[in-house]
Amino acid sequence: MNLQIEKLYHIARKEERNIIGLMSGTSLDGLDIAWCKLRRSGVDTELTLEQFVTLPYPESFRKQVREVFAKRAIDQQVLCGLNAMIGRLHGELVNQALADWNATATDIDLIASHGQTVYHAPQRLTKDIIYPNSTLQIGDGDHLAVTTGIITIADFRQKHIATGGEGAPLAAYGDFLLFTDTVENRFLLNIGGISNFTFLPRKDSDLKAYATDLGPGNTMMNQFMFQQFGLEMDKDGDVAREGVVHEMLLEALLAEPFLTEGFPKTTGPELFNLSYLEAAQQKTGTQFLKTEDVMATLNAFAAQAIVEGIKRQAKGLDHVAVYVSGGGLHNPVLMDNMRQQLPKIEISSFAELGLNPDAKEACLFAVLANETVAGSPQHVENIQDSPAVCMGKVCFS
């Protein structure tokens, strides 16, 4: 037997696996690195977060990724080179984190790597029936495995698409296994570049769990801040707080048909971006609106897209709770906007469920890798409109 395959076989049979989950989102702020201990699989999965850090990307790297991010016309040599470069960079950042934690590669069984999304193209968004649903995450797993010396599970989204899904959101799989409750009907809301939630009906419910994108989270606000100020985000919502929501512009932003489509669904910054904002401003004659007012309106847009989605699914349910993770959790203006529109629903940090909200997505990919080597597709067969599959490609070191 190949020694690497034998090693993976023994990892799969262990009672406890040390898996590092990696997540790099559309905000391009840095790489989330979560060292997780995972026991068992399926609904019996137990996860302990041992260490977590976000290591920032250099500005030069962000600039390189932006050359290909969510664009139809790109330099293919840049894309090809970034695929290898990101794999190596992520490996180097994992090595740095392990050194900071006084650990070595021998302490880790697997790496679960999401990679860097550069284009998301479900037919729902492209309206192109010639090409199937597709998505592209770069950051080659083999480069990561060789750089760290750790077996890597990567490229999770392709199996989801190959078996009938849209490649996103994948959070439903880990959320369903770890956080389904006996009393609460839970919305696990992640506000990253795009906002999405996993709906987890309580265990005695006839309803099914599912995950869905909702619309823009931070992506349009971040892009506007970078365009206007060269800053990565509206930190603490300070710019939005100084502005006034322009109702006509907000109405134009909310007119996108995607926002009223049924669940589950997926989208991306390919739709919700500065071009989308500019079209809405031209339609409403608000091209010269004060920067603060534009930010206040974009903040309200993100909040309302989220709120309308939650209201639609929560109608008629009792014991409803919303737990928030992602960068939007740290935007108090956004959180206040949501709470004002959902006065009867408790909105809390994901920390209330015992997990660092900033680490959540990286941890969920560790759960997916655990299922790949030690789980079963049957563990997730009760998730609505999501294929019952184990995902990810195995990259030996």
C-alpha cells in the first residue's frame, strides 16, 4: 500500500483528529486558521477549537487577487500563477501559525482548505444554459500540502456542483451536524462579503434544514470604502453612522429580482458590486450623493436583504433565535439596523453557542474534512436541496 494512503487510512480510524481549517473570504483581509480537535462524525461530531488566528495578507497580495476577482476578462497567466502562489502562501501562513503555537506539522493530521474564491457562476446568476453551474476557488492544495508537509483536503465546492448543487453555501453541512437544537429554530447568520444563513429547525420539526445566500453583506460597503478612501472597510460603521439613508436609492438597490427568489439560492460579488451601485445611482439621479449617505444606504441595503430573508422563513415559527458570525458582526450600525427591524427576535453573537464567531467558517471546513475521511454522505441527507455527499480532493504531502 502507498505509504501516504496508509497514513490517511490510520487518520480516518483515529478516535480524535487534529484538523486545521482554513478560510479566505471575499474581503481579502487575511487567512483564518483554526486548529480543531474533532471526535467521531455525523451528528455525534464533537469539535474543540484549540487555537485560532487570522494572519493578514500584505496589500501587494490583495492587489494581485483583485486583478482576477469576480471579473470576466482577466490575464490568464496571472490566474494560473495565483493558483500556485496562494497555495504556497497559505502553506507558509500555516507554518507560521504552528510555530507561534509551539507546534509542528506532526501535531496535525489534516488541513482543510477552502482556497480563495475568484468567480462564482451558478446558472441562476449567469442566465447561461450552455455552461453548467460553476465556481472557482484557487490556491492549489498540492502546493499547500507540500509546503506544510500535511495531507490537505481542498476544493470542496466542486463535488457539491458535480452532484447537482450550486457550490454554495456549504455551511449547512457543518451547522446541521453541530448546532441543531431541541427547542430553538435557529438561524445561523454569516455576514461576510455575501450574507447567508443556515436555517436549523428544531429536532422535532417537519421542516428541513438548508443554507442560502441572501444578498450583499460587506462586499459593496468594502468596495465603496476602498474606492473612496483606500480603506478595506467601514470600521465600526463610522462612515455610515454619519450619513442619512437615501430612500429612493435604497428602493432601487432592493429592486434586484434575486432578492425575492425562493430559498435556497446563491449569489456573489459578480452581481452585488460597485457597478450595481452605479446603475442604481444613475437610475435615481444620486451620482453626487454625499459619501456618508451612500455608505448609510449601502448599510441599510445589506441589513434589509438579511432581515427580509429571516422574516420570510421565520413566519409562523416560535422559539426563533439568530446567531451572527462573520465580519458584519463587528459593524454596530449594521447590527442595529437588523435589530430595529426584528424587534421580536433575539439576535446574538455566535459566541453564545460556544464557538468564536470569527473562527466559525474555518472550523466548518475542518468538519467537512472530517466527514471526508471518517464520515458518510448519509449524515447530511436531510438537508434541503443539498446533495448528500462528502466533499474535497485529497492532496498528499
